[in-house]
Amino acid sequence: MEKDARPNWENPMQFVLACVSYAVGLGNVWRFPYLCQMHGGGGFLIPYLIMLVLEGVPLFYMELAIGQKMRLGSIGAWSAISPYLGGIGLASVLTSLYLCLYYNILNAWSFWYLFNSFQSVLPWAECPLNANRTGPDGECERATPTQYFFYRQTLNISSSIDETGGMHLGQVLCLLLAWAFTFLFILRGVKSTGKVVYFTATFPYVVLFIYLIRGLTLHGSANGIKFMFTPKMEQLADPRTWVNAATQIFYSLGLGFGSLIAFASYNEYNNNFERQAIVVSMINSGTSIFACIVTFAIYGFKATVNYESCLERTRMLLLNTFDMAEELITQDNVGGWLETLNTSYPEQFAGLSGVLEECDLEAELGNAVEGAGLAFIVYSEGIKNMPLPQLWSVLYFFMLLTIGMGSMLGNVTAIITPLRDFKVVSRNISIEALSALVCVFCLLMGLSFTTRQGNYWFTMFNDYAASFSLFFIVLVEVIVVSYVYGITSFVLEILSGAYKALHMNVRFNHKGVLRQVVCSAELADGWGAEVRQGGFPFKYDELFKFTVTLTREEFLVLLSDGSEVHFPNRLGASEYKNFSFWGGVLIRSFEIN
């Protein structure tokens, strides 16, 4: 593979932060808590962590390896393996394009909520007046203020996808602003992206930590956290729990989009991506669990407030119906009074059947919501009940915006990098012009999501545009690496980056039989070598030298410190064509023809 001139990350930290900023997306904040709520609370962590080890880390590692070693975007990398495989990269680019078309509308919504947070009273805290200004809006009263603000004032949603309507001017301007920021962040490729990720990858953790401290001090937060960490182990017998755990790992790490290949292609050739793949995977999953704790603290507060409000309404209903002294019934004993009054006054109590509410804290906590409903309705419901709600609203929606923009950097890079690999594009179109063309195209196509039926289109794209296609892309990637490129070739290509210098001298006897191999390898920074015999390691971190002598009975490996390692030669010296050395999880093989 040709290592041509290519821009690089200024340091490995920029690459790690770019991967973290991309992988830690809105799904960590709004989908993982939903799955925990649906599949047994803390019990869901068992299949989730198992899938992380079996599925997430290996596939994440594979895509980083391909990008770094090929030094190309998704189309060029797979075409380098075989000219017939460029379609895999093209499929990744198209999937990322589909994602870009609708993903930035989420950032537009975040902008909309952020701007509306700078008001003396949050607009989703109470219902607006009706047209006659004689009372609250009827539609809002039938729902809740948070639902009304999202569906009517933010989306102005139509009753069905068949009902057409114009664009929402506010959403158009917010979408334009979202794409303007995206363009500025990717304007000069990795030179500008590398600077931005210092903020987009770290700021969300600052806000989440602040929210964690605030959440733990809220009334009822302990109810939510207890609900999260109380496992329902029977859920482990449900296949859907394992499928959803695998799916969450898959989407959360951003596999199959080509973004990881694009990011890794800007690494130094000898960069130790093995360690980085593990670090980023752990950070991503840790963020999901961390965000889940914060979310369930807010859940607990919201559910407790709703539960106590329900108890208070029931209490007032009983006091007024049975003409009782106010101090007799409290929220603590309202349940007992319900049983007493039902027994003592059955006919009068039966008249309350259509009015009396059933107050259940567990039901409130188990009311699972995902996606935009969690991010823009449930969180808003909790925020409006906090002291200084404007402050918490600004922090929350700015965090959402930061997370969304960080993911957009990876999505757009997955499109631009493969296009730049085509010489006809790189020679005739500057990186700034290409970035502008991609952003303008996606902006124009994404305007359909700002119409009254836009939310229906958003739901369809979110459910189908990047779902099954990703599974198919990664399945083909695994098959190609395993059987087309070959596992041995893949491992050798990875290991070639572990060595700064590699010298090998092959000696034969007078009959042409291989007798000795003398090899000296200087390891690149961050890599280590290890030769094992019988479980006892010999480690070398700087200069790894060895001499191999082949006889009909064994390989005698003489290490640079004088140690000897013996490997049995089961095929005979004159017939053996291949031998391997283990370097930790690394394999080095030499083919002797």
C-alpha cells in the first residue's frame, strides 16, 4: 500500500477525541436509558457488556485497522483490497448521506429549544392562551404543555403524512444555522475538525456531571436510580433483550458508516490503534451508563412529582366529595382512606369511578419513552419543575447540540474523505468547496423535514434509512476481511505498522534446504513484542532481535538476551514453509518460498 502525502491528526489525542465525539451520540442519551427501562433495568447491562466484548470492540478495531493501513476513505480502502469491493465503501457513503439528510434536524430542534430557553417563563412550562385570550388553548389542555410545545409550536405537525403543509420558518432558520456550524467545523478537514473535537468531546461530560450532581439532589431521584439498578433477571430469557443489546452496541459505536475508516486514515502509519479502539469503546459504553444514571435521576424526580400530584388531586377529590376536614387526609394515608370510604359509602364511592385516578409510582417509572420523546418532552417536563429552569434548560440543550454536532463531524467526514480520494476531485475541487457542496446539498434535501409532515419523514428515515443496511454492510466487511483479504494477510498488514525497521536474512544449505533466519525488528512507539513458550513470556519493548535455526526436530529461537525458545517442527525442516512468532495478541509470519 502506498503511503502517499495525506494530512494527519496533530497528535493521537485528537484522533481519540474525534472518535469519542462521533461515537458518543444522541443514542447514548435517549436510547440506552429507554432500553434499560424496557429490559430489566440493571439486568440489561449483562447482555450489553457481553455484546460489547464479542461484537463492538472487534468490529471497531477492524474498521480502524482498515482505515489506518489503507490510508484511504471507505471507497478507496475496500477498492485497495479488491477492485470489485468498492461497492462496500459506496454503500457506507450512501448510508452516511441518508443519515446526514435527517440527523441535522435534531440539531435544529436543539437550537430552537436553546433559543426559547432565554425567556422569563419557559414556553413549555404552561399552556398558551386561546385565540380569544379567555383561557388556555384547548389542544394544549388535552395534552400537556411540553407535548404541545414540541408537536405544535416546534413541529406544527400535521394529522397524517398525507396532509401537506408549508415549511416552518423557525425550523428552516435553525436547520440553516446547524449546517452553517457543520460547514465551519469541517472547513479545512482534519485541521479544523481536530480543533473542534477538543470541545465537542469533553463539554457533554461537564454538563452530564453537573446534571448528575443536581439530579441526585432532586426530590424522588432515588426512586429512579433504584428502579434502574433493580434487575429483572427474567428479561434475560427474552431474545429481544439480547438483540437490542447487540443493536445498541452496533449503532452506538457508529460501525458501518465509514466514519471510523475515514478518521483512522488520517493517522500516522505506525499509530497504535489497538489501544485506542479499546479506550474509545470503553468510554462510549461508560458514557451510556453514566448518562443512564443521570436520566433515571430525572425520571425519578419527574415520576415522583407526577405521582404526588396525582395523590393530591385524589386527596382533594375525597375531601370535597365526602365533606371531610382537610387535616384528616394526607398524601401518606390517602390509600387507606380510599379503602375505608369504599367500604363505608359504597354507593357514593361508586359515583367517583369515572373521575378517580389510579396513582402508581412504579407505573410512572415504567412509562418508557425513547428518541425525541425522551430528549425533548420528558427532559423538558423535568426541567420546568426545577429551580432556575432557564439555566438547566440552556445547559441541557447546549449539551444536546454539542453531542449532535460532534456526531455530524463524523457523518460528513465519511462522505467527504472518500470523495477526496478520487484524484479528479482532489485536483479540481478544494476541500473548502467540496465541504460547501456537500453541506448545501444536504441542507436543500433536508428542508423537507421542516414541513408539517416532516416528522413522519424523519421517523421513516430514522427507522429504515440506516438500520438493516448497516448490518448488511458490516456482515460483508467481515466476510471480505476473513475470506477475500484473508485473516493472515490482514494480521500481517496490521503488524507491519508495529515495526520501524525490519531486516531479515534467509540462509540455505548447499541442498537448498532452509537452515537459518536472522531477523532484527525495531518496534514503533507504543508497541511491544512478546514471545511465549509454555506460558512464560519474554518481553521486549525497544529492540526485538532473534535468530531462528531450523532442524528436522525443532525451531530454536535465540533471543537477543541469550534466552532460548524451542518450538517443535512437526513437518520437518525441508518441508516447512511458514512459521510464526506471537507478540502479545500480535502474530508475525514469514513466508519462505
